[in-house]
Amino acid sequence: EVQLVQSGAEVKKPGESLRISCQGSGYRFSSYWIGWVRQLPGQGLEWMGLIHPEDSDTKVSPSFQGQVTMSVDKSSATAFLQWTSLKASDTAMYYCARPYSTSWNDAFDVWGPGTLVTVSS
Amino acid sequence: NFLLTQPHSVSESPGKTVTISCTRTSGSIANNYVQWFQQRPGRAPTTVILEDKIRASGVPDRFSGAIDTSSNSASLTISGLKTEDEADYYCQSFGTINRVIFGGGTKLTVL
């Protein structure tokens, strides 16, 4: 079974750093892009970007460029989303998702359960 | 880049049919495939429709997708509504600057 397992909820203070993870299983991790999607409290889905595990090629939304860093560790089949200095406005649910084929512009058909990030002083 | 515009909310009774629209603001709706996702309260999204009209694995045939070039929109139709269909529904397509574009979402109430 193809699965994406995300790391647990985090509570951080403004200015702190954070890295959340998304581990893939049941498929060849290095062949498929991993996407990240943000959902602010009570709001809709926002695309953050995509990363390819094989070469770490990334496609990042202009809205998130310079705000977050995407990375992967092929050896553990894990993708990461990282912040160096969190803000209260980063409080949100973060989902990872995988397209159904090896192209970046194919539909997400597998979603992780989400990681809730709360940033509060 | 373009936007995908959805109605904020729709409601219908159990057993009835409802259609949710998704209008592309510029460029043809046929230029890029449209997907539909369902998000039940407190849950992660799940994929309902791929590539305009293909049901994702396990999705009942009560769900169907289509595009209409005359209105430059995509639609998700759910027939035989069940209370379990109550959820937020998002359309999504692909752009150039923002590679993945989501609609604002539609809250479906089944009452």
C-alpha cells in the first residue's frame, strides 16, 4: 500500500526553527515528486511547492520562495519542510502529497495525514 | 497565472444531485487537467476526480467530473447524495508561475 506518513504536531515559539517530515512507503520513493500544501486555520488549500527525491529539483510557489526550504533524504525515503525562523502566521496544517505518476503535473492521488504546526509565544 | 473560482457553499438534500462549479479566470479550462479533492472536517484531503473526469480508486460512480469550454469551467456532480458526502471540495489545475493552483473550496452541506 502506498502511504505517506508525516511527523507529529509541533508547538513552537516565534523565531524558532522547525523541520517536519513526510516518509513514503509502498513505492519507489526516488521516482515520484513530493508536494507540500498549506492549510491555514479555517482556510483553503495552498500549494507550496514540489521536490523530486532523485535530484532535489524543486518547484516552489512564489508565495513561499525564501520562506521555507524543501529537502529529501533518499536513504530514508523522507521529504522535509523546514523553517529557520517561524512566525505566528506559519500556524497551519501542512500536508505532503504524491502525484499518481512520475510527472510533477499529474494529480496528487496520495496524501499524508498532515502535520499541525502551531507558532505562539 | 489564472484563478479557479468556486462557489463558497452549496447545499442539497439526501438522495438529490448537486453540481459544484470551478471557473477558470483566464486561459482555456481545456488547457490543463482539472482535479477534485474532498476534505471531510478534521481530515486530510482525498482525491475524487483526476484529469477532468477519471474517478480516483475507490470513489463511487455517484461522483463524476466534466469540463465545459463554453463556460470555461469544470464541474463535480454528486448524485444520490449521502450525509457522508458533506465536506469541502476543492478543484485544482496546473499553471506556469504557480505550478499547482487550487480553487478556494466549496462547502457542501447535505441536509
